[in-house]
Amino acid sequence: MQKNKNSSTRNFINLNEIDIGQLHNIMSFAHDVKKSRYGYIELLKNKSFILLFDEPSTRTRISFELAITQLGGNSIFLDPSTSQLGRGESIQDTAKVISRYVDGIIIRNASHKDLHEFANNSNISVINALTNLSHPCQIMADLMTLHEHFGTIENINVAWVGDGNNVANTWIQAAQVFGFNLKMAVPQEYKPNQDYLKKALDNNAKIVISQDINNIISDADCIITDTWMSMNDKTTNSDKKVGILERYQVNTRLFELAPKHAIFLHCLPAHRGQEVTDEVIDSPRSLVYQQAENRLHIQKGILKYCFDN
Ligand code: CP
Ligand code: NVA
């Protein structure tokens, strides 16, 4: 029989399910640990983790594996195609077995529904390392980067330009819980998740969605975009999608319409020449590598939230 989750076992699945004080604690720990990279070696001592990724990853995999090692834990990387999951073993059985081996699991899963099924059948902490619907670890690193640059994220103006994808959805959830201003320029055809948006607006989130790109970026502190074709994008006609999104490219002409202090963020990998040009992503106003580095530090904050409470 499946044991109930221990009361101190925490998942990290969606930002709007986590107490705002805890999210601030995660960020504050990440700032501390960035100053002292090898300073918390006891935190995950004798703790074991599995990273179960059914989609490619550079940053998320490396940053979690390193974060676990640098906090004194150990991890195993599992690829569904070379495990029994790939031969049809159920998520339920896999989750119950894995729960008996390790303390936590970090999952990159094409299906948000499957991630929930995994969490519902395990009694260990489950961390969302990206699904078709959300990417909470990424947005925490992005917010950390904004905090480093501007000294605060309160009342900051964030402008999202491009596809209404999983990363865009998570910005909506972040605006809901952190209360900053989010303006999104997205085409009518590729809007973000409407349930997430409704929930955020019902909770008084300050979110504006429009196709008027100039209006969206005119008071932006930060312009963010992402690939037009996500890993689990089900669009059948990618040429049509790219064609519609062409006017949403973040290029120098567009960037010049933003305030002079505005910075550029992108979760990476970037498709240079599509959603962003070389001139913008390589400019001094682009913080994309600092943002990528912060994945490592914020993962430590997320691990502390889940396993050291
Ligand atoms: N930004 C991000 O999640 O990158 P990876 O796909 O390389 O992990
Ligand atoms: N939206 C992108 C993010 C990659 C980190 C994707 O899902 O492919």
C-alpha cells in the first residue's frame, strides 16, 4: 500500500501552489549560496535523487545535478527510453518503486498530467523541471536575475513578446503570486493557457495581453521571449506559426522602442534569427548568461525548500 506523503515532504510543481514567503526564501537562499558556492555541503547529505527527463536539456539537467552534488547529495539520471517506462511500465508503478529508493525526483515530462500522476503516486518530493504547461524553476532563476539587476522585483514591468507557451504560462503564475506588472504581446492564434490566465486575473494579477507590441514594451524594464517552437509543441504547420510570429521578433528596431534601461532575458536555447537577433542577445543589455548561471543557484533554493524544512 502506498504510504501517505510525510507532512514535511514538499513538491515544487507550480509557482501559484507555493506560499509567497517560501518563494522569497528560495530566492534569498539562492543569493546567499551564489556568494558561497560550496558553503552548504551538509544540506543534502545522504539524500539521493532521480532526474527523470523525457526531453532534452542542457541547463536544467546540469544545474540540478551540480546543485545536488554541491549540497552533498547524489543523483541518478534516468531516460525513459532506456528504462522500463519506455516499454510501457506504468507511471503509477514507476512512481511507487522510485519512492522506495530515493528522497526526491526531478521530472522533465512532456505531459503536465503525467507529472501530476507521478506526484499523486509517490511519497517523495517531486520537482517540475518543465512540462508542456509550465517551467517554474526557470522563472525563479529569471526573477533572481531581475532582482540582482534592479535590486527589487516589486512593481517591475515585465514584457513578454512571442509565443504563449509553457514559459509564458509560468510568467502568468509568477505575476499572480509576486504581484509585478506583466504585459504580453502574443498573437491571437498562440495565446497562453486560458485557465492559468483566468485564475491569475481572478486573483487580481496585473496582466495585460495585446497584439500591440509597441504598447507592451513602451514602459518595460525587461523584455523576454522564448522559442517559437517548444519541444512539445503540437503545431502541425510550423511554417505558418513562424510566419505569424515573425513580427514578434525581438530585434534592435523593436528594442529601441523600450526604455533605455530595459534589459533582455531568454531562458535559452535561443533560435537566433527567429525570436531574437544576434544584435539583441549579444548586446550588453542582454543578461541571458547570468540568467543561465542563476539556474544553478536557484535550484539549490528549490532543493532546500523541498528537502530541508
Ligand atoms: N532553459 C532550459 O530549461 O534549458 P534546458 O532545456 O537546456 O534545460
Ligand atoms: N518553451 C521551451 C523552453 C525550453 C527551455 C520549450 O518547452 O521547449
